Amino acid sequence: MPPFLGKTVLILLFLFVLFSLAAPSIFLTSSHFPSSLPSLNHKSHQHNHFLHSSTTFFSSIIIIITMISQLNFTSSSLPFTPLSSSKPKLSTTLTFHNVAKNTIHFKPLYLSSTQNFSFSTAKRVTECHAYEADRSESEPAPLAVNIDVPVEPVAQKMKIGLYFATWWALNVVFNIYNKKVLNAFPYPWLTSTLSLAAGSLIMLISWATRVADVPKVDFDFWKALFPVAVAHTIGHVAATVSMSKVAVSFTHIIKSGEPAFSVLVSRFLLGESFPLQVYLSLLPIIGGCALAAVTELNFNMIGFMGAMISNVAFVFRNIFSKKGMKGMSVSGMNYYACLSILSLLLLTPFAIAVEGPALWAAGWQTAVSQIGPNFVWWVAAQSVFYHLYNQVSYMSLDQISPLTFSIGNTMKRISVIVSSILIFRTPIQPNNALGAAIAILGTFLYSQAKQ
């Protein structure tokens, strides 16, 4: 048989077997053959998908014919080296052994990377590269196939929006029930303790039932968390004392001045420097808070000082958290759970010393007699929602940037102020509203300048 005829017959036989094995692949889209090889571009309508896929398959056949036609071998027997189980699944070795005098030994081809091999009508980019193996007979290195699945922008925005909506809603509900409880039961130390106790109980049950992963922490973790818990406890109690004396809206207007304390503490105690625009953004914050305080109809010094102490305490909480918790891999949910447990242990003896069970019992009977059984539900709701809104805020820090979190915190404060004014019908003067707006605007400008 002439060499050319034998070569032609062998090629046709090879293509027939290949087509029989790969016939189902014609249902793939045209984007699924290697983009690094020459391709024939065909445009067709969606209803002609089968013809489009068939064209893609036969385009690949033409490429294979071109590659095989460049090989210089005879029509003699061609034994193949079986695939070793130790080889990577995406690495295929085809070796032509020296079975005749004129046969040439070729280097094997290895598949280097593949992406997006799936049955889909969507257009995807597929890359396939081949490279020659070394002349050495050593085993090829295992293939590392990295498939990056990009997160859809729309899905990411919806996720962030869901975090913010949940965060704001929980915070609004907490502030409403917290104020209701404090109006009927003016004991902020016990109220603060119950909030931490509810959160601690929820997380202990979650860990015991394996709903949440138990954090792997050691003594060094608790040691680093201790100053954070001290600052958190002081800030929590101070804010609750403030809300027991003044309107919720006024407390949050004053608490919007927290960035000013953050810059001052960082500058004079830690020696950090900030750009000029950061210092300029503090002017509307300080001015707005001052205007709101001066024009507050029901101003109370204890309530005002409680909000100010809360600002300072939370600034130190953030500083201690950044410095002491570096390199500790604990999720936001578990981090806040541990913080709540430690804060509860710190707060309980002080709450007993300041107020005491005798006052609590008398105040509880008075509140139940005036409000009825609903008071118990108010206390439960206030305690649970306090933990939930803080837990969501810490969980959101794992998903969004600090800038986005700062903006969300600003909008959260606006929602709390507006909702509390509407629900409790808090009287507010135009100058007081103007001061609140200026302070919140300054907080927003600070979050932009800080980045």
C-alpha cells in the first residue's frame, strides 16, 4: 500500500472513532473549543444552535487533521502507552513508540489549563494551552487548575443592601423598645446587663447545638479582648443611661460626634496624623452637635454626659480592638459573642452594687402594674434585638469595606433619629433639626475624607 494512501486511511479511521466518542459534544456552544488554537467564527441564530455547535465540532476536526498531517509516520501498528492512575486527570500522554525503522518518537502534550467546560448556551471564554514535556522520563508535575468564579455585581449589591436593611431595622426596633422599657423601668444598669445576658445565652445555645461554629480561642485571645470588653461595657452602660434621661434622637445626635473624639484621641494620645480634609470635616460635626444641644427642649446634663462618655468609650474600644486583635482569626459573629460574654461578667457585679435587687424588684412590680404583661415582652425584645443588631454589624464588617460600613452607620443613625421622633412624637425645633442635619453631614464627610 502506498504510504500516502495508508496515511489517509489511518487518519479517516482515527477521525471516525473520535467522532463516535465525542458526538455528544456537538451540543456545546462555540465558545467551548480552545481559544488559543485557530478557530472558524460562525454566527447563527439561537434557534439554529445545533448547526452552530456542529460547525464548531467540525472546525475542531479540521484543526486535528492539520496537526496529524504534520506527523511523519507510517501505517504500521501504533501501540499507545496506557494512562497511569498517578497522572493528573487533566494530563493526557500520547506516545508513539519506535516500532519501525522510520518511526519517530514525539514528545507528549499536556493539558495546562481548562476553564468553563459545561453544557450551557451562554457565551464564555475558554482557554486551553498545550506544552511539550521535557525529554526526561520523570513524571510530570500535577496540574493546578484554578477556576475563579466572579461574584456578580448585582448579587453583591443585593447582599450589601440586605445587610444594611437588616442592620438598620434591628437597630430601630432596639431603640424603640429600649426607650419604652426605660420609661417604665428607669434602671439602665439592669437593662444593660439583660441585653448582654440575652446575647450571651443566644450564642451559648448556638454553640451547644452546632448552629454556629465554636470559636477556637486561647488565653491570649481573652487577654487581648479584656480592654475591649471594658471599653464596650462602659460605652454600652453610658449610652443606656443617656437614653433613660433624654430623647433617643438627642442621644444619637450627640453620638454622631464620635468621629471627632476618634481623631482627637488618635492624634494626641497615639500620635497619628490625618490629612487636612479630615480636620475640616470635624467642624460641621462639632458645630452641629453644639447647635442641637443648645436648642434641645428637654436637655438633661446626665443624658448629655452619658452620650459623650459613650463616644469616648467606643473610640477606645475600636483602638484596643485594632491593636490587640491583629492576627486572630475569629469571625465577626463569634468575636462579638465573646465580647458580650466577657462584658457581662464585668458588668454584673457593678450593676448589683449601683442599683441592687431591692430596687429592681420594686421597679419591676411598678412597671408590670402600669404596663401589664407586655412589659415583659418589651424587656425581652429590647435584649434580643440589641444583640442581633450588634451581631449583624460585626458580621457586615467581614463582607464590606470600612468606608461602606461608615456610610451605612451614618445612614443608620439617620433612620434611628427620624423613626424615634415619629414614634415618640418628640418635639423638635427647626434649629435643633438643623444642628442634627449638620452633624450627620459632617459624619458623612468625615467617612469620605478618612479614606
